[in-house]
Amino acid sequence: MKDQDMQKSFVEKLESLRNLLASRLPQVDVRDLLEMMGRLAHYHYNRKDYLLLGLEKDVYALLIENGYNPFTVYRWFLLERLPEDIGFQVRQRKMSQKMAVSEAFKRKHEGFQELSQSIREYGLSLVARM
């Protein structure tokens, strides 16, 4: 069983990966890495459906060479974009990473549902007044 104190947090691992990418592949734009990591993550498990070319192939080889699972790295990038309170719960180990991503997705789309409901009600009231 792993000792909890010895395990690095995903933030530290992600930072060391960014430093590795910046030093070994300087042409990679680390700010827009989320999209590329999404493609690499899905390629990692579905190789017959995807084709990697150029820079993506180099990044994938670097990840595998250094023992990183591309799908795990993609999850780290998604976790980095979480709201503050959900991220705090993940760091305190009160919420799993999977639950955190799910909760953030629900929160993001809550506003759209409320907005679409109010637009629908406004439209129905306009039609009723005619």
C-alpha cells in the first residue's frame, strides 16, 4: 500500500511534466496542451481509430518513455480547470477525481438549463399574450 505522504499531488506531477515538455520539446505550446492531450488520451486506448502525426507523435513518445499514461495526464489537465472549492476537496482527499470532474460538469451546465427554462417561459408568455 502506498504511503499517502510519499505520493505527489497531481499538481506537482503536472508541473514536472510541463517542465519536461518545455525542456525536451520547446516547440510545444504548453498553454494549449489540453486539446492535444485529449487526442493523445483517446489514441492511447483506441489506436485503430486515430492517427498521430508530427508533434503529437513526439509528445506521445515522450510521455510513454517517461512512464506517463496519456489518459491520466489528460485527467490532470481537466482537474486543473476545476472551480476552487472542488479543487480544494480533491486536494484534501474528500472527493475523488472522477466525482470532481462530474460535479464541475454539472455546475457548468446548470446555468444553461436555468437560462433555457427562463427563455422558454418568456416565449410562452409572449405567445399567450397574442
